[in-house]
Amino acid sequence: VHLAGIADIKKTIEDPCSCYQVNCFGTLNALELASKKGAKRFVFASSANVYGAPKDNPVTEEHSMDPRLTYDYSKVIGENLAMSYYKMKGLPVAMTRAWLLFGEFDHPSRAVPFFIRTCLKNEPLKLFNSGRDVTAPSHASNFAKLVGMILKDDAAVGQAFNFGGAETLAIRDLAERIKRLTLSDSELHMLPPRSPAETEPQVSYPSTQKMKSLLGYDYDLDLDEGLRRTIDWMRKAA
């Protein structure tokens, strides 16, 4: 299960070469090793970012790819490398394209832990692009369940699966939800986009019909329950 990569958007914009070396050549190394060892499954964690700012929602797996940033392109390249090993070497590959994931042990710079930590301290909540981007967040345990099903079901081989939570909401609304669950006095501060490419808000949420119909997937945690688990863990970790 290949999850590794540079995912810090700011770092990938500032240093695209390192992003490609790790995310693309690293994926190539992993594929080559899996092929030589005769792996029974290779799951590549791609990203919803391969779709860019989609023209239509919900986004199906057949939607055209329109990457915007270095990280997005690195995932498109990774998918193509994975599919080449599937078609040319017979490596049983499957791919996931996840929207916003969160949970315990998440990187502190990512949106949900950043919002939680800020709210627990009652500090200002800073929202890039005024929090206008729209996504479908989900706790990582829901994603892990999907990966487990992909590993066991041969119907997943050669397929890509969109993954996102059952709820669709703007980043600003997600921040408000976390503020409510933490009983915080934090104020929301609206910031400009991180880059010119992100000036237009990215309104993107997935169709999850494929994983449900092909693999029989259903969620274990809803959004509030996942957020509460993460908040409780961060309180104890602090």
C-alpha cells in the first residue's frame, strides 16, 4: 500500500523538483520492487487533486484530469506509472483518489488538525481563499476500510476508486463545525489564496458509487464522530 509522498502544497510549489523526485521516481521504485517480488496487490494512493477544479460534480472516475499544481501533476504521473506496470508487467494495481482525509496522527500542518489545534487554543482560524473550497472530508479509518477491501477483492485490480465522506461542505463550514465541537471562541480570519492557480475556489466532491457497487463499501464513521475522535486524541496528545 503505497501512501508515501510529499503532500505539503507550499513545499511542492517552492521545490517542484524534489516533489517529482519523491512522488514520481519514488513510486517507480516501489512499483519495480513490487513487480520483482511478485506482489499480489499494489495499491497506489493518488488524489482527488488529479481532477483539478472539476466542471461537474459529483466527480466520477471517468472525469477528465485537469491538474493545477505540482503535487497534482505528480499524482497523475504516479497513476500512469502504476497503470503501465499493470498493463505491461501484469502487476495487480489499484488506485484510490481521496478527497480530504483526517484523523489521529495526522500531520499538524494539514487542515483539520490545524483547525482543531487553533480552536483548542482559541486562536484566530486562518482560512486560505476565505475557505471557499468545497470538499468531502472523511476520517482515515473509513479510507483504511476501503484499502482493506481493495486488497482482498480481485474486482479492484486495474481500477481507480474515488473516496470521500458522505457529507459535502466548504472548508469554512468545516472550520465552523470544528469550532462548535471544541466549544471554541476562535474567530475566522479570511486569507487570500496560497497561489494564483487557486484563485478560483475548488468545488469538488466525489461520486462514490463505484466503490459501493463494485466492492460493497459502506462507511463506519460519520463526519462528526470522526472529528470528535480526532479532537479527543489531540486533547490527550497536547
